[in-house]
Amino acid sequence: MEAMTDKELVLLARAASENAHVPYSGFPVGAALECADGRIFTGCNVENRAYGGTICAERTAMVKAISEGCRDFARIAVYGDGKEYCYPCGACRQFMAEFNDGSMTVLCSRGTEDIKSFVLRELLPGIFGF
């Protein structure tokens, strides 16, 4: 099986953003997580009146993967249709670090054509726990 390109992973994240529940922010975000074994898990942000009950797209995708037995994350694409790049929040960065040594690739997009690639430890220096 041929490896998925960064753009293809971002397109899956974009498709996932279409399922977002964002009545408060109005800003849908999608994520597509690639595990080391090639499986892909997608997620979207789901807001809640009780703000603490809100979950980001990245954590949604990761929780789906974890619930299916995948804990070896290779890459995640984050898509938000805004003027700026869509970066994972701090909570999501630390959540990623819980299941990774900081070496996973994080793709942050601005639309589907403009993609920045980082290694997690670049986005979260001094990762707690490692």
C-alpha cells in the first residue's frame, strides 16, 4: 500500500471537520491521525454548553485510535478553514505526548494547499514526562 501524502491526510481532516458540532465558536476543526501501522482515525471538535465538556478534533481522533488499540501515532493533520494556520491547543499537544516521545509529525494547515510540518517536540518543548 502506498503511503498517504500530507495533502491527502489534510483532505481527510477537512472532511472530518464537516461533522463538527460548533454552535458556540462557529469554527469547525478536523483531524486525521495516522498510526504507525497505517490505520487512519479522524475526528472533529464537539462543543458543549458546559465548556469543559468540549473536545478538540485532535483528541477525538486520538481517543478513537486508542479505543481501537492503536497507541503508536506517526502523524496527525489538523484542518481549520481560517486565515491562520490551525495548530493543536496545549491540551492536545500534551495529550499527543502521552502516547508519543515527541517525534510524531504534526501537520498544521491553512486550507488544503498550505501545510506546515512540525515534530511534536517543536510544538511542545520540554514535554512533561519525557
